[in-house]
Amino acid sequence: MRFNTYVQTQELTEGTFLFEQQVNRELAECTYEDWCILLEDEQKPWWQDKGEKFQQDYIKKNPQSDTAKAMRSYLSTKEKPTTDTDTDKNVDVKTSSTDADEPSKDRYNEPLSKHPTLKKALTSEVNEITKDLGVARDELVNAIKEKSVFRAVKAVGMGGGKVALDGLKTVDTAVNFAADKVAATQMVQGLQKGTIKVDEFLNKYPKLKKVAGVGIAGFLTYQWLQMSFSGNLDSDYDLSNIPEAIAGNIGFTEVLATPAGIKGMGLLAAGIATGGMTTIWAGGRRGLMMAAAYTGAKKAGNTNLANKLFGKMRQMVKGDAGDLDNKDREPEEPVKDK
């Protein structure tokens, strides 16, 4: 009863276990139309309450950014102080005499939105990423509204990194890279080159045939995030397999029947071999939302936004900074020592 009251009055504290649980409950019930409304339903930009001094300083430091342009537009239309006469003219004499500052007695009876906790989480992430990138909020929102991105996020939840790691462990156990890393890596390389057929690979590792549902979805989510954070995600990358896997409609035979699935197995083998498996998951919900926006931007052909997002994602992984170009992205195939 108390938990339900918290949800209705939107008083769950962000970052707590109850908050994250409720976010995922509301996401499970969220339709694509709801998702779009939640993303668009933002009354004011993140910087509006920061004050005019902050806005002027930001404009001086980032004069060419989209956010600075929005700030200049806002400041130019900001209302001038009104006179007493003007104020008297604007008084609505038809309203009741109730104190305007007194909270409505009904404010606890209805949630402020259909999915209040999810809205709070989305608004927080979108505003922070917008601020970090210095781009217009609408531009970022349009990328996240890409339908296949929504379906993938809905399938794995906003804590997709955990789903990815769980799926990763399941596949790693089935292939058992630790037992013979060299042999397993050679099998994966043969699969990539086409010298080993999918049936032969699955016969070698029969436990893979039993991996299903969340295990496959986790593997595919790992592949998606890994390709996003390494800058190797193609604009036509198909995210539909993630919700299909959650629904139990595909198995590992279908996954490995696609070039992307084979590439994902290669990424898994490379990650285990180099120990580079944990860095990208530190991003948590933020990392997932940045990958979602990056994917949406790629699919929409918004190269400028995609590159800005990739720059921030690279900082999350490598801790460096600077402008990005194609040479920063990891090669499609490992470079052999000469």
C-alpha cells in the first residue's frame, strides 16, 4: 500500500532499488506511443532554472552549440518586468478566491503522467546527455524515438548492461572458452571465415543449442553495445532479434545464420581473450541510453550527432577526449602481427 502511494505521488527517489524496479515495470507496460509522449513531454530545458548568469556564461564558453543558440533565443524573448498597471490588467477576475500558492487537494489522487517513474528516469538521462553533448534536445529525442531502438530497450530494460553480462556468461559457459581458449578462438575464427559451418560449430559446442530466451537476448545486447561503443555499428544493424529472442522465437542456430551473429561471436571471443569485457558496463543506464541514441542517429543518417555520441562513449570506455574520426574506431578484423 505504501509503495503504491509512492508511485502515485511520484515520490520514489531516483537511484534506489524501488525506483529502478518501478522504471522497469512501467517500461514493460509502455507502448511506442507512450514512449514518444514521455520523451516529448518536457516543459522546459535543463538550463532554464540555472539563472541568467549561468546561461550567459555557457553562451560565452560554447557560442556555436545548439544549446547556446536556444539560450540566446530564450533570453531574447524573456519577459520584461511588468508595471503594477500591467499586472492589474492581467488578473483573471473569474477565478476563485482560493490561494494560488495552496497545493491542490487532489494532487495525490492522480499521477502526473501515465508512467511517472519511467518519465523521471528518461527525462534525467535525456537532459544530462543533451547537456554533455551541447546539442538541441529535440535532435537527441528524435534519435531515441527510433522504433527498433524502443523495442530493444523495452525488451532488455533500461539496465540492459546486466542482461548483456548475464547472457554473456551463459554463452561463455556453453562454449567454455576458459577450458581451451586457443581452440575455441580458432573455431570462432573458422566460423567467421566460413571454413567451419554453423552446424559443425554447434556440434562442437552442443550446449549452445540449449541457450534460449534471455540468454540469447543478453548475447545480442552485448553485441549491440560492444559494436556501439567500438564505433563499428552499421546504420542498417537489425535490433529486432533482441525482442524476438526474449519472446523465445529464435535460437542460436538462427543467430549464427546471420553475418551479425557470427560477428557477435567473434566480439565475444575477442573480449574474453583480451579481458576487455567489463569496461563498457560501468555506464549502466546512461551507457544503454547513449547506445540507443547512437543507434537511432545512425539509422536516421545524423552523422554529426552519432559522432558526438561516439566521442562521449569512447570517453566512458577509455577515459580520453577529443574529436573523433574513422581511425578512432576499432578495425573490423584483428590486425595480424607482421
